[in-house]
Amino acid sequence: MKLALGTVQFGLPYGIANKFGQVSLDEVRNILAIAFNSGIDTLDTAIAYGDSEVFLGKVGTRGFKIVTKLPPLSDGVTDIASWVDEHVKSALYRLKVDSLYALLLHCSKDLVGVKGRPMVNALERLKDNGVVQKIGVSIYSPLELDAAIEACALDLVQAPLNLFDRRLITSGWLHRLREKDVEVHVRSVFLQGILLMPRETIQEKFSPWFNLFDCWHSWLNENRISAVDACLAFVSSQPLIDRIVIGVDNSMQLNELLQSTVKGFPEQFPDLRCDDERLINPSKWNML
């Protein structure tokens, strides 16, 4: 099973298409039970995801591999080793676990510059001590990887990939990461949910790309395929990807996604490639 369960919705009301807000503790319990029974073995969380780690710790994560992320390093931090250790110690306490499958940096720039070497040393020490099995980065753009790979022997990279944002593939980095034996997890397969929204509900601020959305919905209608099926089929058709991180607002959504993964792939996907970060990077949508 390539799917990994993203848990940002467990701690925050996340996503442009989110109609339900933050997931309740009882629903987190239901979602994890369905995920476990369906063969999903990886949970993706982060220290910055609100109550996500707390909820996971309360429900229990036995049988799952946990990936969490350090927040960006603030300018005032001088003792980086202690900063890393305290954050990891607190995360382990919230999650109620003794170790992590992977620890990622939310900001790959923290691996470079004057504080880069102390950060790398701190991460590698955690790995040597068995606190984490793998270290890596969560990136917004493959352009970040040149410096990150040079600074640290990465074990895992998490990156966005969807029908609009294909930079991980077109840049050649997906193949390069496999050659370096780096595990690859992809996220944003629904582009924070906007690829699943009915065409008429997409906000006017996205009008510069309405032609892409028109092509997308026309293709879906012509091929009689749902947006969920098409998005998952596209990323699932990439054999070099190890995990596809998907987040859900409720257990019903998870069941729908699990049913989708058993369906066949379309023979050809529409060419909707876009390199404009104003669209493919959701963190920039507030500036539109």
C-alpha cells in the first residue's frame, strides 16, 4: 500500500476545500483504525500541526511508522543541538513513543549557512542513537534539493506532486533521488483540495489559471472519471514514489480514497503542467 496518512487535519482546520474543520478525537480514532486495517503503515505529522501529535498519542500509534517535522529554526536560537533535542523530546512525549521512523526539517534552508553544520550534526546524532531511523527534508520546490543534498546525507524527502505541479518529475529529481537511495514521499496530490472542487466553486482569485481548470474538468467529464480517482491514479502511476501522503477530514473520506486506489489508471493524463508558484504553492494563495 503506497498510501500514507497525513494528519494536519487532526490538529488544524486545514485545506481550501475543508468543510468540517479540525477532526475530533473520536473521529481520529476511527480514521486510524480504518487506516491500520487497510494496510496503511505510515503517519505523517509535524510539530507545527497544532494538536496532531497530541491526538495521535492519545489514540495510540502501535503498528504505524511515524514521520514528524521540526519547525523552521528561528534567528534567536544559538544552541541548535539543545533546540533539536528539546523539540524531539517533546514530540516523543506527545506521541507517546520512544522513537520515530523519520524526522524531517520543515525548512530545508536550516541545513545550510552558519547554522547548517550544527543542525546536520544534531540530526545525525539522533539517528546514530536510534531515536530516529531516517532524517530528511520537506520541500516546496525541487530547487531546494541541490543545497540540501550537498549539506546532508538525506534518507527521506517529502515533496509536492500533482497534475498541475510536476516539478519533481520534470526537474529530474525523482530519478536522482532514487539513484541516491533516498525514500520519496509526495504530498499535495489534490493541491490542497482545489483539484477536487467543482469548477463553479473555484474562487475568482484563481482566474489567471481558469483555462487549466476548464481543461481539467472537461477531461474528467469526457473520460467519466472522478477527480479523486484521476489525482490518485496520476501519482500512483509513478513507480519511483514510495509513499503518497493523503489527508482526510473524516473516516468516510478515507474509505472513499481507499476504494479509489483499486481502480485502473487512465491511459493518458491531460497536460496541465504549471510552474507558476502562485498557483502550485498554496502558501502563496493568501497573496492572490
